[in-house]
Amino acid sequence: MTKLAPSLLAANPLNLEEGIRNINEFADILHLDVMDGHFVPNLALGILTCESACKTSLVPAYAHLMVSNPGEYIEKFGNMGAKAFVWHVEPDLDHMKIISLVKSSGMKPGLAIKPDTDCDVLKPFIDHINIVTIMGVYPGFSGQKFIPSTIDRVAMARGFSGRIEIEVDGGVGLENAPALVENGADILVSGSSFFNSKDKKAFSDKIRSLRRKP
């Protein structure tokens, strides 16, 4: 079954509680996008908001850190009970050290990759992480149009490993979900498409019914 992970970033900012209720009822994962205004030109979801969301959530929380210094957030997300901690491969960081720290904090480590970054940069870390997040848009803002080449990038990442969870984040909707899953995606992060859907149960059922090839 494909897992649906709505991004809280796309929920009504004046009523995040309703957004979390919808995620609890219709989804599998709470996706928390954290932005620092440096790695991406926007600020989103502070630590207090994420803590409150984790306390209210009935489904596992996956943190996506679009920040320059992800190491500063590991202990905070571990303490709030997040199940996965994903940061970007692009910054010049000691990724192996961060992987070790994330595991020590009881979370699954994952690496995210921008649309214009060569997927080969993931290879040295594939055997040490649990999740690869393929960005379907340029990180920083919700509601962008899906980049079609993302589908091929999912297939490439799946070719690196049959074990890891592949997550697609950005521009995901019912029109591209089947191709993403067919090419190897396990988790679909859907923001605007999910929260703007008039029938969230039907949306969820269609996503969850998709099966990728073994």
C-alpha cells in the first residue's frame, strides 16, 4: 500500500488543528516541513508548532528539514517523538555523522534531494539511510507545479536500492501518483491537493490503493 503523507505546511495556517484532524482520519504520516529562511527563502513550522502537532497526531510524524544546519534539530525532533528525520544532501555537511546522531535519537534517517541535483550524490549514503525524498518541486513554497522529470528520478533512486523507502514531495496529485508509484515511490507527500480536496476520503483511498512493482 502506498502511504499518504499530507504536508501540514499546506493546511490552513489559522486552523492547523483541523488540518491535523484530517491527517489523523485520512492519512498515514504527518509530514512536517521546517524551513530556516537560509537554505530556502522562506520560514515555516517552528519547533513549538511541530511539538504541538506531534502531540496531537495519531500517525507517525516525519520531519523534513530544509535548513542549513540540520544537526541542531535532531535532539528536538527526537524528544518530540518524530519517527523520521530527513535533511538535504546539498549542504556541505558530515552526513554520516548526522545519520549516526539521528539513529541514536531513535529516528529513521533520510536524505532529500532537489530537482536539479544529480541523484548519484545519494549513492555513498544509500546503505546507511532508510528514506530518500525526491523533490517534485523546488523546495521553499507549497502549491508549485510538478516537475515531470521527477518520475525518472524516482526510478533512478529505486535502482540504487530495493530496501529504502522512496518519498516524493511536491506537486503530487492524483494525475501523477500512479506513475510515481509504478516507478518505485512508497510515500507520497501531498499538500495542496489533499487539503483542497472536497472528498478527502476518496483522495486518500485512491492514493493508498496504488501498488508499486516488487
